Amino acid sequence: MHPRAAEFQRRAADEHGFEVDVQEFPEGTKTAADAADAIGCDVAQIASGIVLSAAGDLVLVVTSGANRVEEASVADHLGVDAGSVSMADADEIKATLGWAIGGVPPFCHDVDVSVLMDETLRENEEVWAAAGTPAAVFPIAPDRLRQLSGATVADVAE
């Protein structure tokens, strides 16, 4: 197992008592479609972690792989100006959250971060989220994902 995936697995157990069933794919899962193909699930079951900057603070939006995040909706939910929401810088994400883009899990970050969860993820019994690297994912029930991440369920899709 990749050391970063193993670290996520250990942290999930230590911090949340959650046993992560990490699945790794040598070719990687850089897009939601890649992940769905590798796993054999619907792209709507991919819980993509998108990190945005909102008024200078990082926010993690866990969205269905079938959806695109609407920045104006994120701004509304956070109570900030829509013009202040944009994609976060990859170096800032890694330095602040402890994970590189493509592998940001929904929980176990180095700092507390606001998390919004796409309401459409709740339409599935199981979703698949990043487990610390672009080549590692894990299955989780959407309500458990919400609970462990402290996410606010929101309409964030375009």
C-alpha cells in the first residue's frame, strides 16, 4: 500500500475509529470517470474532494463525480461574496490540509476545514472517496462520510 494511503488508513482508525478498506489502482484514478471505471461503479458514486478558497479560507467540497461544483452556491452557503470563491492553490492545499490534490480525503486533515457535501451523494447507499493519493479510494456510506467529515449537506452542483 502507498505510504500516504496507509497514513490515511491509520489516521482514520486512530482519529475516528473507522476502519478504511483502501482500494488501490496502479493506473491511478485522476478523474471521477477513471475512478468509476476502475471500481466498477456509477460516476455518481464517486465522492470527489474539491478544495476551494473562499474569502481566503480553504473549504472542501465533496461532490458527486457526476456533478460540477457551482462556486456561487458555495459562496451562498458560506455567506461570502461569490467573487471570493475559486479553486485553491495546490501547494496551499498540501501545506494546509496535508494531502495533495487528487488524493484529498473527506476527513483526517492536518487542520480543521469547513466541508460541504453535495446533497446528491445521499442518493447512493455507498460512495467512493479519495484515500490519500490519486490511486487510492475507499467505500463509505454517505451519512457516515457526512458524520466523520463534519460536513454540511448542501446543494452545490451546477
